[in-house]
Amino acid sequence: MVHILLAVDGTYSSSEYNVDGNRSYVRRFYDRFSGGPKRFFEGPGSGTMGGIRGLIGTDVDDIEERAWAALRGLIRSAGDRRDTRIALVGHSRGGHIVCALARRLVGLHVGSMSPSLRAPTMRDPSMRAQRDRAPAGPTYRVHFLGLYDAVDMTWNAGNTDQIPSNVDWYAHAMRSPELGSRSSWGNTGMATLCSQRIQTHFYRATHGAIGGAASREDGTNRSLPSACGDSVSLTGGDYCNVSISQAQNAREATRANNFILGHARSAGLPV
């Protein structure tokens, strides 16, 4: 059995979450994971292609395509085996992206990534025929899908409202609607299927805090432009409409992170 992990962070993660000695919760999950091959992607708007692209999410498709290629590479490096346990973790739009990857895995069969079955140039006709007749193995499943307040604030065509049936263990920590943080966004990945191990929970923490913005890796509070843990303000008021102290926000966000980690460990992930 081999564990692999692909993690995608939230919008502006390189400038708002993974900076000044801080690590987002997705990044901390990734750093803790010791089971096998893994890849981490900063979220939309990160790096040199940030700014307006991050604000409206126009780089989500690009990140998804790069993450999809990386995930197939992880599967190959793990041996393209039936017992490969795939874990996907994401925050905010990164949660939307990993939900999309889970859906795409429905069409990927065990053995389809093996070089002997996918070599582009096979001169021997009998070899080509053998490849073409090779029976497809079962489709790859997602052993664990962990979402930190996943949202679908994108313009792409992918619908991630419904978690696909190939997900075995699903945990989603979400901001409480009564707090008013990013109140117009809602959540994605909310639909439930009876065949899944489903765990969802609401926390009185802001969207940014659940991503890890409200506390440092050492557990101390992080200084933010807003006590809400959401650093973006609009004319007419902050995104957070309910008063909450930064300490309270950080404590609730820590509970949300422990919720995801706890279920990941219950699923057997080495984190």
C-alpha cells in the first residue's frame, strides 16, 4: 500500500498565508504527510501571476491542469497500483480544484498510467494490439478528501457541488454562516452520498482563519489587517459583519484544523 498526497492552497496563499514564518493549514498538512510521493500547489493569484487573476479566479483552470498532470505523475511514481491510496486536500478555491481532480479520477483506470501500456511509439504491431486489448483496471478512488472551507468562486465550467462517488472518506471544515465572513460565497463540495464516510462541521471562524491566516505555526496569533482574518475590505464594510476577537478566531480555526487532521488520521493517513 502506498499513500500519495496532492494539496492545493487558497487564493493569495503565497502572500497572505505562507509568509512571515506562517504556514497555511494546507501547507502544514502537506509538511506533516510522510506516507509517500506528494505535491503542493500555491492557490490562485499567487506568485508573479497574482493580482486581478487571483481576485476573479481566472487562473484556477491553469492550476487544475498542472495539478492534474502532477497527480498522474504521483500515481506513476507510486507504481500505478490498485492499492494506491490517494489523498486530496485544499482550502478555498484550492478545495474546488481538488474536488475537480476527484471527479476527473473517475475516468482514470488502474494500469492506464503504466509506461508499457501507454508508450506513444510501439513499432511492433503485435505490441500495439496487446496494448489496445489490455483490460482496463478499476477506476482510481480517492481515499481521503479534506476540505478547508472550499468555495467555487470561479468562472470555469467545472461543477464541484457534488462530491463524486469515488471518494471514500470526506471531511469538510466550514465557516459558520452566522459569522458573516464571505457571506455571499457559500460552499462547494456540500452534496452527500450514502456510500461515503462523510464528516462536516461548521466553526465560528472566518474563511481566512480556517485557511490558517489567523495563527502562526507556533500557535501564536498573527497580526492581520482585520480582526476577522479576512484581509480584503470593500467600500461599505468589511467582509466580516460579526464582531469576533482575533484570539477567538484563531482558537476556532485551530479546532477546524484538528478536525481535518483527526479524520485524516482515522482514515490511516500518516500526518
